[in-house]
Amino acid sequence: MKRSPKQYFQILFPLLLAVGIFWYLYKDLDAESLVAAVRQASFFWITLSIIISLWAYWLRAWRWKLLINASEKKNVNTLKVFWALMTGYLANLLVPRAGEVARCGVLAKTAGLQMGQLLGTVILERTVDLLFLVLMVFVAFAVEKEVFLSLLGTSGSLESVGSLFARYFPYIIGVLFLGAGLAFLIFRQYREAGLVKKLANFASDFLSGLKSIGYVNNQLGFWASSLLIWVIYFLMMYFVAIGVSSTSGLNPGSVLMVLVFGSIGMVAPVQGGIGTFHALVAFILVIYGLSETEAKIFAVIVHGTQLFTIIVLGIISILMLFKSLPKEEPIAESLR
């Protein structure tokens, strides 16, 4: 299938942006310093960070399975969900956010599920992650209040942000209602058209997926796993911090701040958070007294370990999916 110029732009622009940020951040870093820091890092703590990250990925797959089971009213194998999830993470390294669609496409093919409902569950899952990220920000603020305030400046800054939001909030709501009304009128006018019917069916499946959280049988397991995933993320970061000499003296509150800033960097629409993750992690570590070189090296080690894990598990996942798909249906078709 031939790609359009727009599709190439959607792939190349974020990649060039990520590479540009990364190059600008590390262009003055001595490679020997990086190699020396990696050699001096504790193999035990780095390995432990990678091992515990596997638990986080498995929990994400298990939690997604709870939403899928509630949406589709059928039991899906957790291992199959895990392979689809890791395939999606690998796809995110190629095209930002493409992994969300890719993992749904893979699971739709291998488990015979509805694509629209799967996308709805993914949106819901990401919304829950966003809520917990906000929770982590509040926890970090409570623990490291002085650092937060020093970053924000004065309380007047917060007041100005609040007043700005209050001023434009009615306009935002008005635009949303206007857009919803316009969409409704268009739908009523063209509801008999084939394309609109397909979109309506897709939207129905999508909303069904979003509502699935209310039908999850294991509510305690869903919310406990959502919290535990972030606890594991913290431990992953903390173990690496212990294993690197320059960050071994950081207290848990400082590491939590690094986790929050790194997570915000991962949300940026670039491949795998490359560049943005490193920039924000290095920024907050400098605030805590590390040199720029030490901060950048730590960011590379943390991101590099997880990048390695995702690539390895992603490749294994694709190999496992080759076995689960019919022979006449190539794996590339499931990723479209």
C-alpha cells in the first residue's frame, strides 16, 4: 500500500523532532563519560529494574483484559493480550500513538474482537493512566512542595493560570457544544449514507468500550492494578537511581519528582519519548544538584533500559503472533 505525503510527514516530523531534541541535548556530552558511567553502574540494580518492569507490562495487559472482557462479554487470554500490547509499544517507537491502534488491530485479528470496542477500552485505559499521573503530581507536590514552588515561581503565577482558565472556560464549553450540535445535524442529514452508517457503528462500538469500566467484575483488581503499575514505575526509576553513583543519594521524594517529569516527557507525541523524556529528567535532576552531564547520563540509562526491554519483548511478541495468525494472513495486515 502506497503511503501519502501526509502519512510520511506524520512519521518523519515527530522522528526528526525527537532526534533534534536528543542531539541538541547531548551534542556536548563526552562519550567517554557516558561509557564510564554505564560501566560503573550496578548491574544488579539495573537488572532488577528491568525485571520489575516486566511485571508492570503484564499488569497493564491483565488490566486491559478486564476492560475487554467487560466490553466484549467474553474471556480473552491474558498472554494473547500481552503480546498485542508489546507489539503496540514497539509500533510506538516507529510512529507516535500508532501503537494504540496497532495493538487493537492485532488483538482484533488474533482474538476475533471488535476494533471499535477495543479502541474504546484503550482510550479508557489511557484516561485512567492520566488520572493516576495527575495523582502522582499531587503526591509529588505534597512531598516536594518547596521544589514545586520554586519551579512555579510565586503563588501569583498559580492565580494567573486559574484566572486565565476561568476567563476562557465558557468559550471552550461553547465551542464543544457548537461542535457537538453541528455533528448531530450532519449525522441526521446523512444518516442513510453508507459511510455514515459505518461511522455510526464504529462510534457505537467505541462508546461501548468506554462504558466497559462500569461492567468490570473485578473492580478492586482494576483499580489496585492501576495504582500498582505506578508504584512499579517508581520502583523501576528508584532502582536505577540506586545503581548509578551520581543519583544513589537521591531520596524517594526526589525520585518521585523525576518520575513525574519523565512521565510528562513520555506523553509528548514523539517516538518513545526520545528527547523529551531526557530533557525533562535532566532538567529536574539539575534542580536537585546534579551536574548537566550526570543528569543527562542518568536519563540515557533509564530510558535505554526500557527501550531495550520494549524492543526485545516487541520482537518476541511479533514472532508469537506469527504462530497465532492464519498462514494466509501476514502479520503486516494485522497492524494496519
